[in-house]
Amino acid sequence: MAEPDSEVAEPPLYLRVAAALREDLAEARIAPGSRLPSERSLAQRYHVNRQTVRSALQLLRDERLVVTDRRGTFAAGTGGTAYTEPVAPALTARRPTFPGGPRAAEALVRASLTWEPPPTPLTPRLLLAPGEPTLVHRHVVLGPHGAALQRAVSWFSQRAVTEIPQLARYRRGKDCHRQPDLRLLYHWMHQAGLRVTHRESVGVPPAPTATTAGGAARLLVHRVVSDQHGHALEITDIDFAAQSAPWTYEFSA
């Protein structure tokens, strides 16, 4: 099995500018309530254009670290509100993990990445042209006797593959592994400055396929993960035997 590529693309420029300003705020090099340098000054300081600075400031506004009015942009704290350093969400058991990659019982999990066109109804949601391929992830959990307890297939949008460096390395024909580990996908989205919304629809298939060969009830989950602009990043369909592989999904932003 090929080893995953350890090379990770550089984050977008606006995230690097936002990180530098966030550090200045955390270290009080920009005092609470004080005015930030102008967009022109920040662009010169970080050797970027003003649109990059605007995107960085918008991210800090969304995090409530700065506020902007007609006078300019100020560090949070105006009006007696104390500035506190933002705490990044921890990767704990309460934080969702994407269903993919080796686990404790690795022999019972099969995952793969391919590059292929999605089903026609999903094409516009993923911002793809008809017949245009994209990154597709398949994940199967097998029972002790080899029966599939859970199947999941995920299609990624053009935006997701472009904006998330860890996905961008899996470009067409490159680094598609038989056991890819994408469990940190939602953390990677956060790192890329994407504020995501998860929407799940749970249902049962029509009879006579509503149960497995062993008599366990089947459940179908349709998941759409979108960014802060409502653009789909990931669409996943999960099919599992509820009795043998209960599906638990808990999300903490």
C-alpha cells in the first residue's frame, strides 16, 4: 500500500494574515479597543493585496475579535468589553470525525479514494459541469464474517478540493490510496477558514429492502456539509444495519 504524501500545501494568504493579526491581538500588541492599521498599511506590511487583507479582517470579525464601523476597524474591547484570546476547538470525542481511514479494528474497515463523475442530480450542488469528475470517498465497515454492516460514499465539491489543502493533494491521478485517512476532514475545513453547516436526513429504504439479509433494520442517512455561503463541500450517503452498526453523530462547533 502506498504511503500518504506528507506534503501539505501552504494555507491561503488571507488565513496567514488573519493568524498574524490574531497573534497580535492575543499578545496585546494591539490593545483592546485600539484601532488597527489601515488596509493599505496592512497590505504593505504583509506584502499582499487589499482584498486579501479584507478577507482576513472579515474572518476576524466573524470570530468577534475585531469590530468595524465608519471610523475603521478596532480590536474587540471597545465599551468596556474585555478581550479574551479565542480558544480553538479541541479535537475531542465530541467533535465529529469523517467516516474514513484505518481504525482500531483496521481489518474490518475498507476505504478508498477515486476520481469520477458524481450522480447527475448531485452535479450542480457540487459546482461541477455535467460529466466532470471529482474526488469520491468510499468507506465500508465489515462484520466478523465479511458482511457489510455500513457503507458510505462521499462526493466532494470543486470548492472543497480547491480550498482544503489536505484534499487538494488528492488531485486526479495523484495520491489516491486504498486506505486513505480522512477522519480529520472537518478539522481541516476549520483550518481552511470554512465555517460549516451539517444537515442530515435520516430515512428507511422502501420494502422489501428495508431490512438486511439477517433481518436487521436498514437506515439511510443523507448528509450535506456546506460552507458559510451555503455552498456544498461534501455530500455523503450512508447505508447501515441499525442493529449491528448503530449510527451516532454528535457535533460540537
